[in-house]
Amino acid sequence: MNEIFDKLREPFPADAIHWRVGATNNRDNPTKGIALAYLSAVDVMNRLDDVLGAENWQDRYPFSGCCELSIRIGGEWITKSNCAGETDVEKEKGQASTAFKRAAVKFGIGRYLYDMNNAWFDVEKRGRTTVFTKAAQQRMTDLYARWITKKVAA
């Protein structure tokens, strides 16, 4: 069973990591933002499929904003759950996706991302949102790749 959890916890490649802007240095005219790493729900689903097989995991949403993620190991179902609030984009879909990913973290999927140090990177306004510059995105990907290499080697 530990082998299964070890495989669920394996780090993701740098190109699977996405970044969103956390806090910024200036609300009205930001130039720097804290990078917050996250995974897509599809990458989490693929990890579950690859490690367990599609028939050995399931998710349920018993009420808005809550996901129950169950995995079957040795014929027994193990369930963990977590909740999330509505998101700015596609409120209900984003809420369900975030709750799903948070439940997956309880099985160790992507949990290591919370160990990353917060760092500031260049941002720019794009309409009403703030995004990282292309150069900052490349720098974040490079730093993640070096960080995860050291973490795995340790």
C-alpha cells in the first residue's frame, strides 16, 4: 500500500505546474506578485488513473463546494473530502475543481507544492486581472525544475 501512496505523492514535471498571482505589491498598479503553484484537475485525474486505474477511484459532490474523493486499495474504499469557495472564473466549475484538488492533496497528490517558498515575480495587468510576465513564467518554471531536482535527491 505504501508503494501506491509513494506513487501518488511523486512530484509532477515542471510543465504540469501552473502559477497564479497571490499577493501583489500594489493593488492598483502592481509590478510584482507572489507566485502560487497549482496543478490542473486533469493532471490530478491522470495521476489517479495512472497509479490506481480509472476503476479504482471516484469523486462525489454531496453539496455545493464539497468533494469526496475515494480510492480503492485492496478492495477497500478510502474517502477523503475537502471544500472550496466559488472562483472568479466559471464559479461552480472552479469551485468543484478546487475542492477535488484539495481532496486529492489529502492523499498526498501535489502536497509538496505547499513546501515551496513564496517568491516575488514581475507581473502585468491584463484587463482586470494581473498575470505574470512571460519572462517571469519561464523563470518560475526553471526555479521549480531546480527545486524539485534537489528535493527528490535529498
